[in-house]
Amino acid sequence: MLSILYEDDALLFINKPPGVAVQRPLQPEPCLLDDVLQHAPGAFLMQRLDRGTSGVMFFSKLSSINARLTRAFETKDIRKRYLALCSGELAERQTIDAPIARIGAIKFAVRDDGRRAVTAVAPLRATPRGSLVRVELRTGRTHQIRVHLAAIGHPLLGDWLYGTRDAARPMLHAAELVMTHPLTRQRLRVAAAPPEDFVACAEERGIVSRDEDESSIFECS
């Protein structure tokens, strides 16, 4: 069943659970897009998240606005913010400006011959056992957050491809998307709280305490 965050005649926002493929892979198994199309036939996927990533995704329900939404991504009018749990003590705000290139069938790396990639990282909690950071994409390369955090020595917890298997999945959550509505021109903000496994991982690492107010700790804005 879809977890719908916001819906109108033009747009559909959902909260993607971790561990679910967005589109059907080669092997037969359920995928998120199947459920979306059952709910809103003809809906067009405007962004993708890795199987292990949770959080806000959105779809266009009108083909007439697809080009406008694509331009909004290109002009940075659509802003995506993530929450990430990464290894080590990442205590300094920084902007990572490092090109990314494909180095294998499914893997990418920072390389001089890659495409420009820019990621802004702001620490929310930093401890020797792991850190909670807010991440904002300034470009949209495949695996960008995962590659950039690994490149600075702080890979995502659970990121088997770029770090280690120290959690059940890469601990990345698409927490917030802010955009101008293509029809009403009103500013729209859609947010999703991190799932239970993300919160539990932060607690196990001592990044947050069970006694704290989670709504304020995981606030992304």
C-alpha cells in the first residue's frame, strides 16, 4: 500500500520504504511503480531513489507539466534534502565539489574525468561512532551522496558498495522536497520522517538518545 504524503490533480508525493525497487528489475518481484500506476494510471516518475533509500518521491500526473518539472530540476527550483547516517565524526559543514565517473557496472567514484557533482553537507550530530548529517544535492549524479561521503572518509553506514556492511542498508533518507507548484505557482514543501530502522541505527550508535524528541532531531529544514 502506498504511503501518500501529498496529492492533487497534478502531483503525487509518496514516502518510499527502504528495500523496495522503484522500477521492475530483471528478476520478477514487486516494484513501487506498479503500485503508483494502479493508484494513478499514467503517472510519470520524476525522480529515482536507490532500492535501499527511503523517503520522499514524486510523480507527475499530467503529461502537460512534465517539461516544466524537468526545467525546474535543471534550474534548481526543485530542492531535495536528505538525512544520512555516516561513519566517523563528521563535524564540519562543507560543500563537496568533486566530479563523479562510472568505474564498473554498478559503481561510481570521484575521478577527474567525471561529470561535475556538488553536494552540501551539514552535521546535525557528530560522534566518534557515527554522525547524523543533512545533505542537499546541487547536482544529480547517480550515487552522488554515497560516492561523495565515501570520498571524504565518511561512507554511509550500511553502504556495502562504498563502505562496509555495518547496517542493514545504506542509511540514507530523502527527508524533504521543496518546489514551486507547476500550476498554482505556490511554494510546496513535502517532508517525511525517517523510518524506524534509520532511527534505531542512530540510537544504537549513540548518535541520538531514545529519550530525546525525534521530531526536532530529524528536522531537515
